[in-house]
Amino acid sequence: MKPLILLVTLFVLAPCVRAQQSDLITNTENRKTISLDGQWQIIVDPYESGYYDYRYQPSNNGYFKNAKPKSKSELIEYDFDKSATLKVPGDWNTQMDQLFFYEGTVWYKKSFDYLPRLDTRVFVYFGAANYVADVYLNGEKLGRHEGGFTPFNFEVTKLLRDKDNFLVVKVDNKRRRDAVPTLMTDWWNYGGLTRNVKLIETPGTFVQDYMVQLQRGSRDRVSGWVKLAGDKLAQKVTIRIPEAGVNKSFATDANGLALIDFSADFKLWSPESPKLYDVTIEAETDQVRDQIGFRSLETRGTDILLNGKPIFLRGVCIHEEAPLRGGRAYSREDAVTLLSWAKELGANFVRLAHYPHNEFMVREADRMGIMVWEEIPVYWTIDWENPATLANARNQLSEVIARDKNRAAVVIWSMANETPLSDPRLTFLRNLITHARSLDSTRLLSAAMERHYLDPKTQMIDDPLGEFLDVLGCNEYVGWYDGLPEKADGIEWKSKYQKPLVMSEFGGDAAFNNHGDSLTRWTEEYQESVYKHQIGMLKRIPFLRGTAPWILMDFRSPRRPLAGIQDYWNRKGLISDRGERKRAFFVMQAWYRELNQNQ
Ligand code: GCU
């Protein structure tokens, strides 16, 4: 069975990647790395004249050559080393006022020396680059990556030299109809090298990837695999978990793949006790350490079971907006701040919207005991019938699952958000669901699905997508886009499915410190009233097993220009962008306290 999964993964990657993109190296936290973060020279290139010639044909002599005039007469019309710089990781929009609204190409250049090591391979790894990245080393094309929120790496062993290496990346965040996400979103299209960039050093044959998790619904049976990359693929690999008395060896096959299967007695990971074990994956030529939690997940009727017990997901949605400073969040500190605010709200669950956030978010959630809903940006009206769009979405799913499949905190993979009903849409999403299940059979699948009114007082969940999901997700804005807050008092919910529901969005906008009566829009009192009436309605839904109000903190959106109130911020945060708690925050906090006490 497992070799098929690997084949599927390799096949899926093929359409979107160029020749030299290596299989994703997972767990870069615990490998030998050299950071390339810091100031990078940049050239802003709205007409892509560093890539195309005046006939709009790709040029062989573009900015990736980092050319310097060899004589006083030679004509070179760019010079990275005399150009401005930007900090990496970081979006360009909040680093330079002129780039605040900029959507287009920016060229990045980083020069560095490298001390080669014997029997060592080197890869350049990007945590993410929004949206399309063309990567070059020393003037040679390494490849292209599409998708702004997942990691990718290229092997550079043969191209590296001791001195004056120059890594050049063309980053283009232009929105396209056939892209994922597509043209319209309700978040800022932060562009650039938005996450860490590093060199990874590995032995000739190394542990490229592995999955060490409990089987679905089991509390003691681990099944997974270890994948080697290199030329000595048939080896003995050993899994060591000293604290759990595990020391199990397996043999890799000719493709470097070992299937692993063993039982052990674990202290199970849960929000109350987020136990992580030190796990070593040892091959004859390489060794990788990781911190992994073990927990079982399943649904039974309308219940979600964690470690065999029914659980309520007390959640909140989060965008990857940096707390207190704005811009794309990227650091461990950003993650700890946002997750600590969620904990202060009383959350044991977060919905990371609407795209994979940086790895620090899921690793800190692992440590802090917060369950995670991860989503790929199949958002609103995607180009459903375009095969390249499907391949792109599948690739983003492959990459986020590859990166986070060993994180106990990640409990739900979400396929999409608010996508309009149609047969092409259902075919597209079913394809993603099959793909996700082939890559990871241990987690629950969901999506923020459509719902409709059966009659003025009854909301119905019968989106055909629900049939193929484990957990139903629904967004509703009763009291904000849909009537006034009191309207929720008379609303009942029905579902076609015997499955658990997570209300994946609800809420309303308020500018912090804007006060008035509870029927005055944009005031804290109005938002507070929305929440009070929402909670009343939510409590009456018999199959509700989780809630994730929209949203923890105000976030930037180009669709929100209301001057003096929004100023290009979506103000549905329970906390302002400056960290100020709004009245509704305390309403939600009180309910979560009550739920926690009754758990
Ligand atoms: C939608 C959507 C969010 C958006 C929110 C809003 O439901 O999923 O991305 O920001 O509503 O309108 O504030």
C-alpha cells in the first residue's frame, strides 16, 4: 500500500515543478543549516525587464546573471549592490511605503561564501515565497515554485563555490484567475520572501522524510514510514523513543522507503497535557531528531473523539498577520504571541486561515497544547476546470502535509473556504480529498462549506461536499452581513449529515474604542451584541462540536477602505491590531470558561 502513496506524491509534484526541485526536506528545525536571512539587495521590476527582453521573450541575460560591467564601456542597466535592501524574512509591503499596494515582481539577491564539506549535499530551503518564485544560483536556474504559503527546496551541491555565491530570486505576487488563491481574497497580498531562507547540509544519503504517528483511532499502534534520499537507499533504519521504551529497526527497500509499524505505551498528547517525545530516526548514514506527540483522533456520529473521548473545539480563527506591527507574521515570537492570546480567550483550538501559516505556528501549538485546523487557499471562486489550477492546489496540499504531518497539534486538514456549489467545484474538491487521504489517513478532513435557509428561521447544511468530509465546517454572519444581532435568537440549524459541525466563522466588525449603543455598526457594543446572540444560537445546535469566531485579531485587507474605521483593516478582530481587547473578547472568553468547566 505505502509505496503507492510515494508514487502518487511524486506524480502530483511533477506538473508544477521544474527539473531541479528536490523532494521536500521535512523537519529543518533539527538539521544542520546555515541561515541566509537578513538584508537582501532588491530590484523592483514592475515590467519584468529583468526576465523578458523588449519583445517580451524570456531573456538569457536577465538580472539572475547579477552582471557587472567588465569595462567602462560595457552597458549593464542594473546593479544589485547599489540597490535598496529588504529584510528577509519579511513582506515588502510593510517595509517600503512605495511598495504598500505593490503587486508585481521584485528581484532579491543574496551573496555568500560557503565552506564545502566532504560527503555533504547542500540544499537551499525557503519557508515560503509569495507567490511565484524563480530561483537561480550563480546565474543557473534552480527552478520555479508556485504557491505563497508552503516550503520548497532545491539541491545546490554542484553549483556552490567557496566564494561569492549569489542566490537570486524573482518573486512575483501578481494575482491570476487560474492561481490558488485566485483574484479575489479578503486578506492583504503580502509579497516577497516572507519566511526563513536557509542552506541545509545533509550526508550523501540522508533521511529526507518520515511519518511517525498513531494509526487513526488507535492509542498505541504507530504506523508510518521513513524515506531516504541518495545513492545508498537500502539501509537499516531505527526509530528510538527512549522515554517510551521504543527501539525498533526496519529495512528500507530499493527506493529508500521503510514502512514502520509498532506498538508502544504513550502518554497521549492533549491540550491539557501536550506531551512531546524525543524521537530519533537513525539510518546508517544519517540521523534526525524530532519532538513528536502521539494522540488518536476519530469521529463517531456527531462527536469528535480525541484519545477516545468526545471533545469540543473551543477555537478562534487567525490570519498570519503580525501582532502589534502588522505585515506577514513569520517568527516564533509572533506565533507565541498569537497563540497566547488564543489561550487567554480560553481556546484549545485555532483555525489557521486561509492558507498554511509558518512552521513556528504549528510547532508552538504542539508545545502549547492547541489543536490546529490547517487550510489551503482554495478560496471563493477558483478556476475549477483548469487542470493546472488543480495540480497547483494538490501540490500545496502535498507540501503542507509533508511539512506538518508529524505535528500532533494538527487535527484537521481543510480543503477549501466558501466555494460556490457546482459540479466542477465538487469534482475538484473530491480530488483534493482523495489526495489528502492518500497522503495522511490519520487526520480529519473538513472545509468551510455552503449552507442555505430552508425557511426564514432554519439554516440547512446539505452541501454535497459534506458527504466526503469527516467534520462539517460552516461560516455564518447572522447579525452582521445577515440581519441584526437579535436575528440569531430565532434561528435553528439542520444538517443532512450525521457528522460533527465546527462553526468555522461568525462575528462582526468593531473599531477598538469606538463606542455607542448596541445597534450602532462599527461600535464595540454592536460587536458584543452579535456575540451574545450568536452564543445563544450556537448553544442550541445539537451537532455543534466546535466554534472558531472570525477572528482573533484585526488584519489588513484591500477590500476594507472605510476611512476612519477600517482604513484597509478588517476589524472583526476580538483584539485590535495593537493588541487591545474589545468588549466581545470577554463575552467569548466567558463562554469558553463555561464550556471548559462543563467539559
Ligand atoms: C468570509 C471569509 C473571510 C472574510 C470574512 C469577512 O467569510 O471567509 O475570509 O474575511 O468573511 O467578511 O470578514
